[in-house]
Amino acid sequence: MASVITRQGKRVEVISQNDLRSPVNQGTYVRAYCHIHGSDHQRSLSIRRSSGWGHCFNAACDAVVLVAEWNPSVAARLLHGQEQDVVASHVATFSWPQQQRLPLALQPMLLHVVEPPLPWQQDELHGLARVERQMTKALLRSQRAQAYLAGRGIPLSFAHDAGVGYLPPVMLSHVPAHQSLLQRWAARMVFPLATPTEQGYIGRSLWGWQPGMDENMHKAVLERYEGKSAARRWMKTKPAGWFSVPFEQLAPRLILVEGAFDRLTLLAAGFDRREVVALVGTALQIEWLPPQVHSVVLALDGDQGGQEAARRMADQLRQEGFAAEICLPSADSWGKDWNERWRRIGREGIQPLRAFCPALRTA
């Protein structure tokens, strides 16, 4: 067991599952006698199995614990922070057998507790995973999907290389086992999403779109049919994640954008795929950043919401020891996000970011 104190002044007891005394399952939680204060009358230690985080409800103890085997990446951050004197104090050495030794990480960061997906959400996720290969092939065959990409200024090859797919309604007839599950994903471009441990998907509806429509015109069409599943512009699985390469492949310096098409825009403009991450509506969970990442450029939308979010994220990143810079689209009439600017005026639209990040440019 190791006791560490984070930069926020929170004390965390990093424990092993072998430390748990007489654990019992109670739904999504595990209850155990608290070995920290030595309780023997009730199981006051309650731990969420999906995240590894727990708490002792004994008022005299009030310990916050993390079971290392249930959340190894965050445990590694805490323990490595201890080695780098990031924490203020520690107690007994936390020893692991060689085959279980944890990887190094950079900064201690408490994990957001995420509710586990419901059974139908798990089935939907598995259904999409089973047809992922067919969806990527369908993108190469669909004139409609390719016309939509062209309207966005995205070459087909970049979308395909990034794992983007398309689910034409006709495909559902060939997968009867998943037809009802995936019905609401029909006529959507589907983007793969990554988390540190799982994969998700997000889908952009092409329902009602016609060649010649820009993003705002299509949005107006969809809004007229509010409440209709097919008319929801974006739809995500649970878990979701970020649109990026697998986390272990991310570059040391990242560019964070908001939308999936913003990422494809930067890839088409010559930025390396390892360096651009799209949040696609998922929170900036700093504990997701892998050990090799040390700095982040926040290139969010240029509207008021994007400006406020960029400032907030920059503060959070700096508090956790990351270098953070902000580069938003210019305040002009050419669009608030990188894809709109790219579609309307080409490379000139993303010149502020190209000038800000010359080391990340590849073309």
C-alpha cells in the first residue's frame, strides 16, 4: 500500500485488491472491511468496481482509496508522481511482483467516475463493432457519403485512413441479428472513438442532406424534424471517447479540436494523424493522456463557448503539469471552426494554426 498526496492536496491510498478484507459484491460496488483503520464490525470500505475508486464511510477514517489492479493507468500516475516528488509525503513502499509492475506515467490525476453502460448500450456497441469493416468498405462505395465529404472539403482517402465508415440503410438487411439495434445508425457516417481501455463510435446523420447543402442548411433541415431519431445530427455510443489514433500512438505534443471534421480538415492540411485529437463532445479527461504527452495546443471553435472552454481546459492542464497553449480560429467572417474555414477559403482558413504549430506541420 502507498499513501500519496496529489497537487490538489487530496490524500489517496493506492492499494492492491489483495488488501481487501472479506470483500463482497453489491451491485456495481464492492464492500470490504477497511484495513486502513482496522475496522472489524462492518464493511465500511465501498469501491466502484468499474473505476477502482472507493471511500471509507467511517467518519474517523474517511479514506479515499484506489485499487491499482482495477485502474492501472491512474495508479501509475499517482505512483510515478510520488517518485518524482510531485506529492508531499508517502509511506511504505508499494511493491509489485515483476510481472505486475505498473508502467510509468507523468502526472497524478483523479479519474472521473463513469457509470457503466446499460445492457442495450453494450449490445449496440458490439453490433457496430461487428459491422465496422463493412462500414469502412461502404464508405468507398457510397456516392452519397463521398459527395458529403467533398462538400466538407475532405478527400475520401483521409477519411478512410482515419477509420471513418458509412452505414447505408440497405446494409441492415444483411445483418438481421443487429438490424433493430442499429436502425438508428442508418444513413450515418460513423467515426471510431478511443478511450484508454475501450472503443466507441459517433455517427453523423446524412438524413435529408442533398448535394449543394452546406452544414448550416443541413442543420436547418434536421431541426425541422426534431425528435425523429434519424434527424439527430450526432449520436454516440456509451462508452464514447475521442476521435484519434490509439492512445499509445499519440505524439508528445497534441492539437485538440472540437469536431470530427475539424480533425479530418487538419489531416487533409498536412498535420500528422498522431498529433490531432477531436474531443467530439467528450470531456477533456486529463487522466486519459498517456505518459508520452507533455504539451497540448487547444484549437477549439472560435465562438464564445470555445473561448471559455479553451481557457478552462488550459487552466486544468497547467495545474496538472502539462504545457498548454490556445490557438483559436481568427475572429473574422470565414467561420468559427476549422472545417468551415477550410471549406470556404482553403489553406488560408487554417493559416493561424499552421503558423502557431510549425513543428507539427508535415506539409
